[in-house]
Amino acid sequence: MAKNFFKIFSFLFLLSIMGIGAESPVGQWRTIDDNDGQEKSVVEIYEQGGKIFGKIVSLREPNDENGKPKTCTKCVGADKDKPIIGLVIIRDLVQDGDEYTGGTIMDPNNGKVYKCKLKVEGNKLKVRGFIGFSAIGRTQTWLKK
């Protein structure tokens, strides 16, 4: 009995060290406005080809002042002037222990692209965008929908 317990404990310990037991960020997450604390958008995180991506699926204010769907006017390349709803803003993250790293996040408000890290903490997703080193950046907390 003690031998089997030791085997199971050792296996679970090994999984936790390798990060295999890390929670997946896949699902829908509510982004929160820093100014008013209200839901700003919903981002759907999904896995494709072994990598993590995220796209905006809804906005609190989906239309511009003319009543037309908001577009990414400050984006560059293929994302220029695309509708913000449906826009892929998180790209190419891979699992690294209990985090997802190695990809990018784009801010559709200014079109800038940053390196990105994600970490699931229960029903919260810590989203860190940064330039160069992770120490120079900003973390947002998104809430599970």
C-alpha cells in the first residue's frame, strides 16, 4: 500500500514540476476597464496547432460615433482597418511550466504589439504585455466568463 502511494505521489510531483498540471487559459475571458471597473470586452482564448491565440468576440461599445462597427485604424499590416470584433490580438503562445509565453499581444487602441505572458490563477487570467524584458511592462487581470 505504501509503495503504491509513493508511486502515485512521485508521479503527481513530477507532473507539477513539468507544468503538465497547469490550468489551460482556453475559454472566454472578460477584460476590465482600468478607469471604471466595468467589462470592456470579451476575449476568446483558443488553441490552434499547439499554440495559444486570442480574439475579441464582443465589445461593450462595438460601434464608433457614426454607428459603424469599430475598426483597428492604428493597426499595421493585415490587421489595418479590420473590425475589432473578431480581431486576433494574442498570437503564438506556448506552455512554459505554469505560464504561456513566447508570443505577442496587440493593443487595438494604438496598434502596438508587445511580448506576452499568460498565467491562469483560478477564475482569473494574468495577462502581461511587455517590451524586451518582462520587468518592463504591465499586467491586467481578466475574469473567466
